[in-house]
Amino acid sequence: MLTCQECVDKLQSYIDRELSEEEHQEVAQHLSRCGHCADSFQFESGVLRVVARCGRSTAAPEEFKARIRVVVRTTIVETK
Ligand SMILES: [Zn+2]
């Protein structure tokens, strides 16, 4: 079982499908059991969908995504 911090650290790679099969399963399992991380996942994947839809003309989507990641992490720390 991953900790929440490990799950959040892997969330971006999970969404981008960059994890190994084993890691992907670990994150999926954690998300199915942890409301905080599931919320973060829904929030972040929702943001990424918006970025993907509008982002073709956006100059710095990576910077934008990095800012969102900081927000997600801060939210998790505060709700612990
Ligand atoms: Zn969690």
C-alpha cells in the first residue's frame, strides 16, 4: 500500500501512463481506497483535460501543470 505522499508523487506519471505495470496497479489501488488522493486525481486529471483541450495554443502548459501540482500537494497536507 502506497502512502498518500507516494501516491501524489506518482499521480502525474499515472495520468501520463508513464508508470510500470506494477506501479500503475499500486496507484490505482490506493486511489480506490483513499478519498483524499481520489479527489486529487479527479481534480488533476480534470485540469489536464482542460489543458489538453485548450493547451495547443498555450505557451507554457508545463509551468501551469507544475503550479497545479503544488496546489494539489498543499491541499493534501492541509487536509491530513
Ligand atoms: Zn492517499
